[in-house]
Amino acid sequence: MSHLDHTRERCIALLAGCRRAQRESQRQLYSLYYGYALSICLRYVRDREQAMETVNDGFLKIFRDLHRFDESQHQDVEGSFRGWLKRIMVHTAIDHFRTTEKHAFQQGLEEVVVSHPDASGSPLDSLSYEELLQLIYLLPPAYRAVFNLYALDGFTHEEIAEQLKISVGTSKSNLFKARGHLKDLLKKTKHHAYAGNVG
């Protein structure tokens, strides 16, 4: 049996055990994906304690809704399950964010700037994923949430507006401002992304 087949069989067995509410299967699934889930939640909530609480809430939803994930529809069961888990963790983190950051999006219409994306390359493009995450964590909560959803999790501005209960214009404005903040942080740290003639 190849490594891929072994991983697939292990994942299918764990999911089956979790559907039968077997504690050991739930414990193993939790242990297997805890680090991945935490890395997602840490991008949205303020600190590690809140992120851990969000992860636990997310796993409760996963165990409750596991019947909705049909592994027979996927060749790469483990990869597909990770994608399904990611969506649940993102939505759970957003719910937590909305509760804890109620005032993050309170701003007047005059502050909303609808920007046109810059087609030229950005210094942000040359960052590693880990470097980008470190900078994102320094953003104000509202900017961080929109940047995460749009740039890292692939949501459209319409979907972001619906998730965060804000207007599409506010979503676009916060993305524009988030990118500006990130570029300022790069300049302040004299990051290699700003070496040469990048403006």
C-alpha cells in the first residue's frame, strides 16, 4: 500500500469512528488537525487563548456536522477534509471576531475609499507565507480580517461583506488600507522586499 493510500485509509477510518462518536477517533482527529486549525484561527482572533477557544468551537461543529462531508466523493480524502475543516474554522473565527470586535468596522461613509487594484507587482508578492503572516498579525483587527478573507482564504468582497456584516465598499476600503499598512511595515523594517527600486 502506498503512503497516499495509507493516509486515505487512515483518514476514512478516523472519520468513520468520529461519526460513531468514538472518543478515541475524535481525540486522534483533533490531535492530527489541531495545529492546522490553530494556524487558521490565529490569523483572525487577537491572542492564542481566544484562538484555542475558537478551534475548540470549530471542532464541535466538525463533529456535529461530519455527516455532511462525504469522503466517497473525493479521491484525495485527506486534502478534501482539510479544505472542509478550513472553511469551518474560518467561519467560526469570523463569528468569534464579530463578537469580540463589534466596533472594528464603525466608520463614516466619508472614510470609505473604493480603490482600483494596482496591476503592477507589489513588494508583498515577494514575501514568504510566514513573513506575511507575521506582518498581518500587526494589522488593526478590521484590516486583518478583510485581508485574510480576501488574500489568503479566497473570499470575494461580496462574500466578505456578508460574513462581516459590512458594505462591499467598506470591504474594498479595508483591503486597500490593509495593503498600505503592510507596505508601511515593510518600509519601517527595511525588509528585503523593498530592496532596489521598489516603491
